[in-house]
Amino acid sequence: MNRGSAGSIGSAASASEYRVCSNCRKVLRQEKRIRVSQPLTRGPSAFIPEKEIVYFAPKVMQASGLNERTNLLVEEYSTSGRLDNITQVMSLHTQYLESFLRSQFYMLRMDGPLPLPYRHYIAIMAAARHQCSYLVNMHVDEFLKTGGIAEWLNGLEYIPQRLKNLNEINKLLAHQPWLITKEHIQKLVKTGENNWSLPELVHAVVLLAHYHALIADSLSELEALMERMKRLQEEKEEEEASQEEMATRFEKEKKESLLVVTGAFDDEMVSTSDVSRYIEDPGFGYKDFARRGEEHLPTFRAQDYTWENHGFSLVNRLYSDIGHLLDEKFRMVYNLTYNTMATHEDVDTTMLRRALFNYVHCMFGIRYDDYDYGEVNQLLERSLKVYIKTVTCYPERTTKRMYDSYWRQFKHSEKVHVNLLLMEARMQAELLYALRAITRHLT
């Protein structure tokens, strides 16, 4: 099998002979008539008014020509040739958008270990784990355009065994990445004619993590949050907590994350069973790793395996240059700030951004020895924690009510920034677990 070219898997039938039903997503011949479903919402986001995607960007962005810059980025880096909903929402932060589009374009279009159709099919498998029909449908179209075999779109039973072998790591990465071991890696790279090379596997893992992470979509609260940020900063300057105390606070926060329940909004969930054909074991999902009654909690000490010192160099060695692009994207979203909070200006938001990023990693069992997890409880109120846990662990359950329930006085652009932080924190967490397992396989 020639794995290096798209043509090796796209020769069975011309993509132009087929159309994909908008309702059931089955592959149909062109001559068959299909019913086209109406969009559920107007505009790119179900949560943000359409006009505010254009006009709600920070003033500095508006002054520099937001729409023109976004259009130029789309022309240069879009794989679909159109301005999709995700890009439109991200256009509220064009600095980050450029970094995001560059890395995504590299994964999907530039030279790499995997053929183009494989890349889009892996994106379909990843998006289907969280029932994201929007992303699935987008990559179904891209899969066909890049020469993919239309029959594969009828379900996993129609795809090569080699792709089927990704199901387990797709499932674990999406929901419980701490369960990934070097044995999972060995099984993929030592399966005879259906084996994956390490560069191919790293490319696949990066794609899976990327598409798992893509998220569908009062004054007293604000003042109180800013006051807590100020008080915490003053306390840090006066006296730093001991390593023992910070370890205790991490364990406390990890266990308290169990109490953040997202099921109260289940009645608003919309079933998207049309994507179920692209996954196995659909009932497998996120489970709190810090389950009650367990004495030995599986904590990943970030200092033992960091992105900067370990993951970056490994991924860059096996999949050239993607490490630089991912690193730029992680740093961009982590450091992005306009020094504003709602109507307040000249605000240092570093502490809040760090709390958001580290809380996501905490839910995935990753602990930073030098971080005081007491800050998380001080800065992230309960409705925000519910939103974070839902978006990060059960994105298919996210509702407008959850989005509206936290930070009521904040701008939509600031809430989008929160989503971007959560998205990148989750992607990095998945990559750390997968890359650590690959490193252990190599040693």
C-alpha cells in the first residue's frame, strides 16, 4: 500500500458522482434527489448574535480592519475555500486565528506522513466522538474532494482495518486520555500489514486531539472577581504557599471537580445520531479520574513530562515542524490579552488565564507543582466551572443557558477567549498523555 499519496486510496470512484444526504449523511448517487435540512440557527454561533461576530471585536481589532484581515487569512489557509462558522467566531481574536489556521492547514494540506483523505477521515472519527455533526459534515465534503473513497462514508465497517485500529486510541484520547499506555502504541505499530509508522501515528494523534478539542459552541460578579484577583496577587507577594500546601490544594480541587455536575441541562441536548456510524462504543465517555473511594489517584506530574521539554521535541522529530506550529498556538492563546475585563481597562488577566488553563488540566489529572490550586476556587465561580467541565469533557451537552449563566457582564469576545483557552488546554492535555506513551514505547 502506498501510504504517501492521496491517490492510493481515492481511485475507486469519482467523488463528483456522489452527494451526501444532509439528513442521514448516507452517500447517494448524484442522480438521486435528497432533502436538505434547514439550519438550526442564523449566523455562525448559536450563542452569540450574528451582528456581534462582526462588531463586537476589541477596538484595536476594528481599527486594524478585522474583516479584511480575516478574509486574507481564509484565502491563504482555508482548506475548504469558505469562511466556516468556527473561523467566523475565532475572528474576534485574529492574532490567535492566524496561528490556529496555519497549524490546521499544515495538518490537513502540507506534506506529511498521511495521505490527504486519511487526514479528513480521522477528523471525521474525532469529531464524531463528541457528536459534532457540523465538523463531521465539513470533513465528509473535504474527504470526497481530496479523492476519498465514497463507500467509507457509510460507516466504520467499510474502512480499511488500518484505520479501524485507531478506534481505541480515538476513544481514550477523547474521553479518558490518562488510560493510554505504551501497550496501546505498541499494538498500533506492530500489527503486521496494517501497522502504523511512528510518524504516521503522531500525525493521526495530532489530528485526533485537534478535532476533539474544537468546541461547538452581572456587575457584582465582575467587581467581585476583580477584587479576588487583586487580593490573591497581594497574598502571593506577601507569602507563598509551601509545596506541601499546594499539593494538598491540588488534591482538594481534583476531588471537588467531582461535584461539578453537568447533567442538570441534559433536557436541552439534541441527539445527533447521524454521526454514530463513525465511532465504536458510543457509550464510552469521560469519567472523573478522581473517583470516590479510590486511594491512589492517577496524577500526571507536569514537571515529569512537559510539553516544552519533552512533547515538543518528540512531535517535531516525528512530524516535522508541527511542533513549532502547535507551540506557537499554545503560547498565543495563553498570552493573548487586551488588558480588559468587561468595561474595565488596564487589567492584568494573567492570573485568570492561568486558572482557566490549569483547571482543565486538573480535570484531566495533570498537576503543576509550582501552581497554587487555591486560586482556582477563588477565581472560577460555580457556573463557570459547570461550563468549563461541560465544554471540555462533554461538549455535545453545551447549551446557551450554560453560556449565558456565567460572567453576565463580560463581552462575547471575552467569552470566546475563554473557549479558546479551554480548547487549547484540552488539546495539550491529550497530546501529553499520548506523547508520553509514545516516549515510553521508544525507551
